[in-house]
Amino acid sequence: MPIRYLELQLGCDIVMDKTTFLGFVLKVEEKLRAMSIEQKEKFTRKTSPTEYEKLVEEASKYVINANNYDCEIEYTEGGHAFPDIIYTFNKNEKFGIEVKSSTNTNSPDNSWTILGNSILGSTKVEVLDIYIMFIKVNKNGCFVKSARYEDSVSDVVVTHSPRYKINLVQESKDSFFSRSGISYDSMNDSDDPIGLITNYFREQGQTAWWIAESTPAVIKTWAEVSPEEKNDIIATAFILFPELISSTGPTKYKRLAKWLAANYSIVDSSLRDNFTAGGRLNIEVNFKKFFRMPRIFESLLLHLEAFNVKIKELSLDEIQQYWVAYPSKSDNSVERVNHWYSTIKNDLKNENKTLLLEFLLELFPKIYRP
């Protein structure tokens, strides 16, 4: 059961809102600094995170009594609720303080960066506002700083799950929420917070590998992939990334590499050679010979059967994730092939463009030809 402390001050009419709670937090911060001097033996590198939470609780009780607040503190020692300490003012105004601590000897005095909580918020208690109370002990002594939680989130990073990265000295305009346009409240209220983050990174042209729920845990190279899986992956890649056919620039494999890492945990420094290889060769299709063709066209031909299967099986969501301009109103396999071909036709800059497009038309005779 939670440990509860109730301090009733009759006649107290202090209304607690986000602004006045900031004043309360600053008083707790000030008291903690005084305690770190008066009770120096309690603020050491041997002090555990739970013991630091109890010190914040102690400082909070002092501030409540000294300032005649009508406030109930709820704290569960060793609990996993977020935030760690809940304050209920005037019986209905709930606020919270999340306690963080660091005992790294070599931590710089002016560094206030630390990992926050999971973006999933599975243990979150509903409150009006949350502050971080960060206690740091290094070789130079003990330091205490507080900041509003939402304003301090600088980024989203991954440990064993997506978590917030906290920076207590940044300005609110530099927070992740301010940059992304996703409000902290909408993240907390969302049934799919990972989806919100996914869409944000996608709009920025970035891929967050930790977001893919089905990503294998073990990282492997292309050489460690079975022949059957390679066939499936290559066919899907040709569909999702038409630039493999149309592009000759240095970014040709950029999206492919991110996709392989995010969806298959495949990382390989020789991706070009292992995936599509280079060079030129002669290819025959439907008794028609094509001379000095880029080798990637041979790879497409070899995976044509799987290509035709996958282009029907891929979900519309996945198609639209990588084909930004794809019109979905009349979605079917024929429309998909036509769109894929049109994308290549528009982007292809090769001097032998006519020959290369003619080759594709031999592979896909049902392509619409205006």
C-alpha cells in the first residue's frame, strides 16, 4: 500500500495550478540543497535511487508544513509508477515529481542529461503536470536541479524500449514535442504512441529501427540470410524502392539499407555488391536480346516470379509508406505495376533509357502505354 501523508491546514485557500506548482517545486529543490549540506552523509554515491526518492519525499513534507499547503503526498517505496511522487492539493489538484539521480564520479557539473521514461507510459498516473527532480553526486559534491518534464524531453531514444531523453537545461522551444508538433498530452492519450513517433520520423525522411514490432532481435549480414529469404527480400525491395532501377547516384541504396535494418535486422557494408552487384551483360527475354544491360536488370529478371507475387500481397499501408504519391482509390496489382513503371520512367536518367524501358515492357507486357 502507498505511504500517505496528509497535512490539513484549515482556512488555506491556495489554488494549485501549473504556475503555482512550479513555485512549490522550487521550494522543494531549495530544501534538498539545504539538506545535502545539513545531512551530507545521506547524499553520497552509495545512496540508492530509492533512498533519493525518499529524500525528495522528506523535503516535500517540510515544504508542505512550512507553507501551510493542504496537500496529500502519495509515494510507494520501490514502486514503478510514473511519476514517482504524487501530490494532491486541496483534495483534487494532482501533480507529480519524477525523481532522477546520478552517482557517476566523472559526470560534469553542468551536464543535466539523463534517460527518462518509456513513451508507452504503461505505469503513468494521470496528473495535471510533472516535474523532474534530478540529484547528482560527483567528485565535486552534490547538485540538485528541477525542470518541467514535458519541456525537458530532448529526443526519443532506445534502450530496451523507446524512451524519452531528458535535458533539464534546454529551453521549452527545443523540446522534442515542440520540434515534432506532437503534444505531450496527445502522446499520453494515444492508444498508439509508437505510431505517432513512427509517422513523425517518416515525415522527416528518417527510419527508426526500434519501432518495427517484428524486427528480429539478432543482427546479421546479407551472407547470413537463407536463399529463400533473400529471394523474398529482393523481390519486395525492387517493388518498394524503384530507385534501385532508375537511380545511379550515391543515395541509390540509402532507403534500402534503412529498410533492411528496420525490418530484417540486416546490416552489411557491402550491400551493393551482395544485393544487386554491378557490371553489364547481355540478357534475353522472350527471344529478344538486350545488349550491355546493367546487371541489376538481370537480378530483377531472376526475381520476377517473386516480384509478381509480392506486388499483390503487400498491404496498401506498406506500399504507401514507401510510394508517397501512390493514388489508392483504384488500388490493384495492375495499378501498382503501372505506378512502379511510371516512377522509374520519370526518374531514369540513363543514356540508354529507351532500351532499359523497353526491357521492362518485355517483363511486364500489361503495363499501360499511353
